[in-house]
Amino acid sequence: MRRFNSYADYFRRNFGGRVQKIAIDAGFTCPNRDGTLSRGGCTYCNNSSFTPSYCTPKKSITTQINEGIEFHARRYRRAEMFLAYFQAYSNTYASIEKLREIYDEALQHPSIVGIIVGTRPDCVDSQKLDLLAELRGQKYVAVEYGVESCYDKSLQRICRMHDFAASRRAIELTSSRNIVTGAHFIFGLPGESKEEMLAQVDTVSSLPVNTVKFHQLQIIKGTKMAEEYENFPKDFHEFTVPEYIDFVCDFVERLRPDIIIERIAGEVPPRYLAIPAWCALRNDQLLAMFEKRLEERKTYQGRLFLDG
């Protein structure tokens, strides 16, 4: 038995085998970029740093899926089932008619067993969630929200242009429709101490989420965050790899035990990193270090969780 509730095991239980995500760029933008709320996006954001080469809105959804399957087949030979992951920018930021068209094209692909929709908490409403709930009757449907932090001071500093209350509201509305609901968090945002980061765990556990994704802050070249780091380096807590692994262990042993942990760290091609301290390590290596450390500490997810 693993010492945490792993994403891979979750899919094996639900689908009977390995399921691989295929990233899709459907040509969405973001209210934080198009001038509706702001321009330039969040201070840490550069979508190119995590978008695969086959991913471009110049290609149809079907073409991206086909090329994505071919791309992943070389690395994951056992994968026979695939999820279309609408990843780039805010993938509910369009009309209901446009969203239905895009999601339907992905769901009609014979190798696709479901969709995952990444978006902002301020880019959903009842109509859009009702559409996703309807599609859930056909295949697997999940919505993943970029929450990033539970602290409004941090959200303001990184130019999210929404508060944490918006995240909680969106997550609750999504979960109430029995849609698989996920949330992303970043550890190491400027102005947050390690103690503050850890203190978020009770709030995270209180959310009606099914999955969580944790990232260490990675400072990407050309972003506002890179400029801020250069000017105010003391505002940032830079984790060493061993320190980060122990921190995630601390967090996870306090986390609600039923929450599925999708990942514990992010991975960016070294050419994008302004501070390449972590570029030699891949996610699977970090995961192995995390599991080894849990075993060494004789701890597990939820060991220190306090319900209520």
C-alpha cells in the first residue's frame, strides 16, 4: 500500500489500467490577459513553458489528440486510454455554444475516455457547470482550478485578480454537481513564509475537492515574477530539494486522507528557467524521493489530519 492517495492508482481503480493525459490548446485566452481584468497575465505565467510541441490552436482538437497519442506512445507504451486535457489558459472562457463544440469534438474521439478542463475560478458560472455536468453523463469529466494560494495578499501580489473566496465558491458549485473537482497550489510564492504555506493545509482540506496538484514555485524567464525576484530576492523562500520534499511530507500528513494527490511538483524545460536549480530532476524522481521520505518518517497522508 502506498503512503498517499496517488493519482495513478485512482485511475487504475476507475479505468482498470493506465490513463494518459493529452494536453490540448483550444485557443482560449484569459480575462487577465485580454483586458477584461488586466493585461499581461499572472506574474509567474508563461504557458509556453509547459505546453507540448504538438499543442497549438492552429491544429484541430482531433489532430492534437492524434499527435498527442503518437507523442506519448513513445514514452508510455502501456497507455491505451487517454484524457483530453484542456490546459492552456482558461478553458471555460467562451460562450456555451463554443464550449460545447470544443468539448464534444474531444469526447467523440474513440481513444478519449474523458476530459479535464483547466480554468480560473472566476471563469465559471451555473450554465457552464451545467454543461459539464451534462457531459459527465457520457464520459469522465473533471475541472481543475488554479487556486495557487489561500491568502488574498498573495493572490493580489501575483496579479490573480480574484480572491480566495472566488476559488471556494467555484469549487463548491462544481462539486455540488458531482463533477470531479481539482485545485492547484503553488508553494514558495513571494511574501509567504514556510509556516504560512503549511498553515494552508486546513483550508485545503476543508474544500470539497477530489484532487490536488502541488507545485514548487519555478521562476520563468521573461515573466514579471523573474523581474520581481531580481529586485526583491529576500521576499522569496527558495526551497532546496530535500527541504521541499520534507515540506510536502509535512503538508500531506496533515491533509484530508481521501484527497487524491495528482502531483507534488512541477516540471519545466530548463531553457525556460531563470533559476535552474531543479532542472536536473524529473517529476518521477521527485515522487520517488517523496515516497522514500514518507517511509523513512513512518508517516502517511492524513496521519495528523484533524477533522473539523
